[in-house]
Amino acid sequence: MGRNLSVADFGAMNALLSFTVITSVGTGTVGLVITKYIAGFKGKNEIGKIKGVILKSSKYIIPAGVAISILVFAARFRIMDYYKLEHASPVIIVSFSLFVSCILSLFIAATTGMQRFNYIALSQILGPLSRIGSGVLLVWLGFGLNGAILASVVASVTGILILSKVIKDIIKVKIESVKKHKKEMLLFCMPVAISISFYAVLTMIDMTLVKHYFSAEIAGQYAAISVLGKSILYLPGAIVLVMFPMVAEAHTVNKNTMSIFKKALLFALLVCSIGIFIFFLFPDFLLRLISRGRYTGNVNLLWMFGLAMLPYALIGMINSFHIARHKISFIIALVIVAIAQVGLICMFHDSLEQVIYILLICGILLVLINFGLIFYERKS
């Protein structure tokens, strides 16, 4: 997209994708809670309850997806004006993609909780490939920004089709009531929602603010840096995907969870460090590769942005570790730092360097606080 969209459309695409992530907090919340409880039921071999959780959850997730889509569609012109878009059609596509992603989140939650990692792996490979393929085709056919956003819908549908096999296997099992767990699950949704919401703000709001405060040209340059730099956030994704249900299951049956977390954290740190080192060695080549040389004005910022994303990658893993063990004390610091980050960027945005420094400082502070919480917990 960086090579084939205009500078303005490339910045708009990344801003809208950030908006999509932030707006999908609700479904992400339910998905994470479902994963945790399904992993626990799996550990106790209560497969019938897994079916009960899925069917009950679908009664909330699908209507919620419809409601979110309608709200975004109704606000399409306001969103268009805020992001300085020429047309509302990309926002309309986003509204539909939010509904499809709601269904996908339920399928991912069930498959992850069951630890059917072969299907998860297949969806995580074919989903992005279908996104790239359809995105390239649609842009080549002249759909521009609309085609780039529509590719996300194609990827979600691909994921649903792949994971439907696991859902079919679960549906065949005799259902067991989960009524006694309903209140507990609903109450746990609140802290998880806050956690996901403010983590999304920490990692995604920068693109929205840059699009709002800077020119289209500078926002496009930042988008190119962000696309590459935020890959550091996603590098440990597979590790978190495996770690979360394993920790949730181990916690449910009173087994040691810290050893799983330590191994996952060290591996994530290694993978992210390699990524940052590559940004440091080949920033110009990487930016030219994705943009045909249009976004190389701030080439030296790439490795700095990657470094700023490292603490957020670790925070995402630490948050998952806390949630898998039903711990919520970390949320207070998360909320305070997220609000501080937004406030600081709103006050200090004379340059892209300032924005990146704010991200880095807030990220390091939050990592230190979280490690302090874990150390205090183990000591007590």
C-alpha cells in the first residue's frame, strides 16, 4: 500500500486501521475472557462447558457487532471530517469490517482456548496472505483507499472459514450449563475491557493524533515509519497466543505459571531486539522498499520508533500474563500512563521526534511499574 497509494491515502489507511483497533476493544475483551475460561475448562476436561461458553457468548458478541457497525456508520461524516478524508466510503467499509471481526474474535477465542494451535497458525498465515493479495488486486483495479480497507474484511472472512472446523467439532459435544460462571465472567469483562482499551490507546492513538496535528505529507511519512516500527509489537504475537491459554490452564489447576512467563518474555525480548537491530542497519532500504522512496525524509527515526515499541511489546505480554491469572492491579498504572501519553502528545507535537520520545518514555515507565508489581507479588 505504501508503494501504490497516494501519500494522503496511505496516512488515512493507517489512521483508519488504528481507529478499527481502538473501536474493536469490546470484542477483544470478550474474546480474551472466553479464551481464559475455555482454557480453564480444558484443563479440567469439562468440554461440554466450552460449548456452553461459546453459545452464550455468541448471543452477546453478534448483537454487539451489529450495534458497533451501526454507530460507526451513523457517525461516518464526523469521522470523515476528523481524519480529513475526501469521502465517507472508507468509513462505511470500516463499519462493516468491525462486524465481521466480532465473529472472528469469537472463533479465535475458542480455538486459542482449546490450544488448537495448528488451526491458529494456518489462519495467521492465510489471513494476512489473503489480505495482501486482495489489497493489491483491489488497489490495482483502481479502488484505492477503499480497496486497502476492504482487504481487512477479506482477511477476517478467511480466518472465519479456517477456524470454523474447530467450532464444528466443539458444537458436536453435549452442552453443559455455565450459568454459575456467567456472573463471574461478566464481572471480569470490566477490568479486561479497561486493559485492552488503554493498551490500544497506548499503541494506536499516536497515528490518529499525528494525522490530526500534522500535514498529510508528514503524516504519510510517520505512517511508513509506524507500519515498519509497529511490527515490533506483533513479533511476539505468536508467543502471547501460546502463552495465554497455557498460563490460564496452569493457574486453574494450581501449577507454576512464572516459568512459562519467563521463557515467553525472554524469547519475545530476543525476537524484538533482532527486529530493532535490523531497523538500525537498513532503515533507508526498508523505507524505500515499502514506499518507492517517497517516505525516506525521516529515515533515522525508524530504529528509534522500533525501540519505542519494544516496551509496549513487553507490556502486551505482561498484561496477558496478569489477565490469565485473574490479576487486575496493573490496570491503574496502565490507565494513568495512557492518559498521560495522550496529553503529552497533544501538548508537545512540534516534531515527529517529540512524539516518539513521548512514546518511549511512557513505555519504559509502564514496564518498570509492571515488573515492580510482579516482584512485589512474588515477595508477598
